[in-house]
Amino acid sequence: SEFDVVKFAEDITEDMQSLAKKEQQIVFRHTGQGHLVTLNSSLLKNCLINLISNAIKYSGPDSLIEFRTKTTGSYLTIIIKDNGIGIPKEDQQHLFEAFFRAHNTGNIPGTGLGLNIVTRYVALMNGKVRFKSQVNEGTTFTITFPIRPNFPGN
Ligand code: ATP
Ligand code: MG
């Protein structure tokens, strides 16, 4: 159903900030005119919690996590960017497989299921997940959804 994506993202930012490490800052920013989108908000919320939890878990105690939403007439784009440990190039092709964990996770706990679920949920919403990552520099996840334009008469 239809909801205000900015209000939605601000609430998630607040919830996730309380789970972040001591000096980590989650910064939210929206660009674009429209705030209303039609998507399954519980599936979307689950995806964002997974991605922001990963950003928190796989980056340092005083790092910055950028959370951005952007609306255009026909797309909603969501970006989650961290300055964390990054994902080794040779592991990137396996990232969405169930139970897969990259080789640089050391003793950071996890089951390797979060991203597999994210890709399934995003696919259910007709969206696409992409990422870019560099070891010791950070990771950026981008999700793009087609959204119904909000023009009068539509
Ligand atoms: P969980 O099932 O609890 O989420 P997990 O975090 O290990 O466990 P995924 O979220 O599926 O599993 O992520 C899979 C792997 O991808 C992680 O184990 C980690 O190696 C890598 N990864 C995911 N997000 C990041 C990130 N933001 N920075 C660095 N590595 C990441
Ligand atoms: Mg995870």
C-alpha cells in the first residue's frame, strides 16, 4: 500500500541508530519531490534492517553510515553506504547465496542468510539489488524499485 517513504526511513534510522556501535552515526537524506510510494512496507522494512545491520556490524565503532532515498517519477532508489571492512572481490559473486560469508569476517558473528532474504524480497517487489565494495574502504548497496508515478489523473 501507499506510504511516506521519508517518514518510514526516518523511523528506521532512529531504530537502527539505537543498535549502532558507540560512535557510529547513521545519516539519512532524501532527494526528489514525491514522498509517497506504493510497496509492501513490511518486506521493505525487513530489507533495510538487514542492510543497515550489516553496515553496522561490518564497519568500525566510529564510522559513518549513509542511508539515502531518492524518488523520481518512476523509480525509488535506496542507498546504504558504509566505510567498513568491504567484501573481497573473489567473494562478491557468491554474496547472495544462502549461508555464504566472505573470508574477511573473522570472528564477526552471522549466518549468511540476511542478503539472501533481501534479494528474494526485493525481487518480490520487482526491484533490483546492486552493490559495490572495496576491501578496507567500504560497501554501498543500492536497491531500485519501479514505482507508480503520482501524477494527477494517473
Ligand atoms: P545474517 O544472516 O545474520 O545476516 P551475515 O551478516 O553473515 O549473517 P548476510 O547479511 O547475508 O549474512 O551477508 C553475507 C556476507 O556478506 C557477510 O557474512 C559478509 O561477509 C558480507 N557482507 C554483507 N554486508 C556487508 C557489508 N556491509 N560490509 C562488508 N561485508 C558485508
Ligand atoms: Mg547480515
